[in-house]
Amino acid sequence: MTHSPIHVAIAFDRAMLLPGLVLVSSIRDTAKATRPMVVHLLHDGLADDLAPAFAELERPGLSIALHDLASRFADIDIAPPLSRAALFRLSLPDVLTGIGRVVYLDADTLVLRDLGELHDHALGGRLHAAMADVPLYYFELLSPLPAPYGGVAMTYLRDHLGIAYSQPSDYFNSGVMVIDLEAWRSRDIARRCTDLIRRKGPFVWADQDALNMVCGKDWAPLDARWNSFAAKASAVSPLGKPYALLSLQHIWRSDPWIVHFSGPAKPWHAGTPPTVHDHLYWRQAAKTRWGRRLRRGRTVARWRSHARTGLARARGLVARWMR
């Protein structure tokens, strides 16, 4: 396996186009030139936007393949803030014909380590490898869910998904995965997930919920550094300061291999709380014209936000003065 090509897949829509290209640049800059790599971009009609990026991102040994999935999953409702692009990973067994294994990455991640080691992770006959959703366990189990779900995440997992949740390993996070595509094909994982979403969805966490329902415990654990949650690396848990969480947060801060900007706290979103790894993102983004464009857009959005706030305050002062 160490001499076989590394296949990596990323899915995104127009809203995540620029962050997705910054992610590809981080994959390129950390990849060892001794082993070929193919980065598969699953998109929804963005070929014209992506084509100019090839010259800047490709290099000898690293190539990019485009897969336009705009016509797929059009009949499936996705609960905001997710989009249909969240379902694109379910197309991997069908789209990547002849390929046996792939690393899947959410578009809001940043790679800091060569992906060869992750690609070759021992699956032990399991369907895929992923990280137990530790942030869900320590931070979100008692979080209220929006309509139409209601209740909290714990009861949603039990009552809506049928997952008897009692520990982090009862549910995995699908943002970083190593997938045995042959196993997914033989077990018809993708079709079973899409059928489930059509029958019982929309789900809070889209195909991640469906994958957990269909795959159960048939997955191998990943080192948590491959999925380092930036927003949770220094956060205080409602459960206090358990040693297991503190140890995990320490390695997420000091030695992340892939940083995951999951949730609303993304560096490119103006007005969201900063994370401990924003500087790593902007350092990588500064190396590409898309990243520099992303930062300019964030700066303009912040100026506009400050201007609106200032105008609202001025109007309030005038209104009080006129009374």
C-alpha cells in the first residue's frame, strides 16, 4: 500500500469554494513528493471556477480531478446550515470507480501533516476509520436543537436516530475519514444511507447521522490529532474538566495534524469567535490568491458590520436627543 497512489476527496459548494482551495493548497504543501496523490474535488457546477486553479495547485506527483455532482441529491432536503454538498461523500463508491481507498476531508479543514500515514491507516476489516465525536460528548449532548427536532442532542440521538448513546465511541464524526470503498460497495453503504435520509430525514447532521445509523460500530478509531477541533481546543465543557478532555485539548492545541474548523467559528466568517488555530489558517491562506481574496472579503464584511453597528448607535442617540 505504501507505493500506491494516495486518493483524497473534498466536497464543497460555491459558499465553500475559496476555503476548499485553501485546503487543497495545504494538502499540496504537506505532501511528500515521493508518492503520487490525486485530489478529487466533488462540486456542484463549479468547473469553470475551479479550472484556473489547476496551474497553481497541481505539481509533479499531485493531480486534481473534478467531479460535478450538481444533479445528485436534488430531491433530498438538508437542514441548514448544511448544504447538499454534505451528501456528496455518499457518491464516492460510485464516482471513484476502480479505487479501493480514499481519505475524505470536510472543506473546513486544514492539513498540517502528510496524508500518506492517514491514507494507510489500518482498518482491521472495518468499513472506515474516523474519530469518535468527542466534541459532541463533552460539549453538545445537552444543547437544545432547533425545530422540528426539539429537545436536546442526547434525546435526538436516542429517540430519532435509535442510537443508544453513552460514550464518545457510540458516534463518530465524519469530517475526516479513511474509507474502504470496496467495503462500502459490497455493503451498499451509500444507497442505504441515502434511502434512510429520504425516509426519515432531514437529519441534524445530515449524512453523518445516516452513516452512524447504518454503520453502527463497524469503524476503526483515528488518532484525534487527525481531526483537531479548533473551536473546542480551549473551550470549557459543561461537564467540567475531565482529565480525558483536558488531555485531548492539549494535543489539539500543541500538535494538530488536521485542524477542523467545525461549527460557526470559521476564520473566514466575520464576527465569529476566534480559535486558537486561526493563525495557522491565515498563514496557509496567505500563500494563495484565493486565500488572500478570502481574507479581503472577511475584512470588508467586518468593516460593513462595524459601519452598520455605528449607524444604528448614531440613530439611537439622535432619537433620544429628539425626545
